[in-house]
Amino acid sequence: MGQTALRIKKATYPAFNLLSGLFIRLFNPFKKGDFIEINGHLGSVEHKGLKSTTLKNIEGEEIQISNTLFYTKHLHNLTLENIVNIEFRLDVSFSEDMAQVKKHIVGFLEDNINILSSPSPRIFVSKIKNTHVELGVKAWCSIEKYLEVDAETEVHLKEHLRGKGVSLEIKDSEVDQLMMA
């Protein structure tokens, strides 16, 4: 019985996928240029085809998404939801326990009422330098709170990490700000 169900699924999948592509064109849940999240993939819509949709992710890579996913998984059209991302970099000393640093960052972002939990924030290694690791942090907020969140989150996160004993590299621009204060 299980083999028969698998064969039926394999036989009907191409037709369902094509039908999903037609529904996408008919109902327009997103358009070219919209920023969407589907099944863990995040990116801007580059092309809507009959069998698949092409997204360009944050790193600039193109991802092919089977159109069936748009009718079997939850679609977030972030363009329609009026949310934007904030992004900043943190220079963390090699001597730090990176798993613990990540835990501190995640905890800080979860406690910030202006940071959205979906799409989930991302923490990634941006660059490896001679004395430190440059971590990238991407989080999401409502467009109404963007200026406030963009202006304050990085500063408060650095204060939070330093309060937890995390050693951060100080950039020249930060030294200038400290000297002017």
C-alpha cells in the first residue's frame, strides 16, 4: 500500500507543481521584486515560472523554489507586511566562546520588543580578521519602528555584550565618538 501511494504522489507531483504555477500567476500572492520567506528560504522574487520561482537571497545567490511549496508551506510576503531588516557588524575577539556570544546576541534580540521573531534573526560570520571575527547580525522590525531600531539596537547590543564580559574590538569611528563625548 505504501509503494502505491508513493507512485501516485510521484506521478501527480509534476501536474500539481504546474497547477501551482498557474495559481501563482492567477492569484498573484507576490510579484517580481517582492521580498518573501518560504520554507526557510528568504529573498527577493526574480522570476515566476510555471514550474518554479527564482529568488535572490541576501547573499546574492539565486534559489529555485518549486511552486508546489507556495501551496503546501506558509508564505510570508515581507513587502506586503511592511517590515524591513536591520543589519550591523560586531567585531568579537578570537578569545571569546562564540557559542556563548551567539547565545547572548539571540537573548538580547528576543528580549527586544521591537525586533520581530519571524522572520527569525540571523547571526553569521562575515569576515575573519587577524585578531577578531566580524559577526553579521540581521534582524527584522516594522517599518514604523525602523529609525528607532536602526539607531539604537547596535549600540545597546554592544553595551549588553560588554556587560556580559564579551571582548569587542573598538572601531576608529567608535573611538572618535568616545573622545567627543
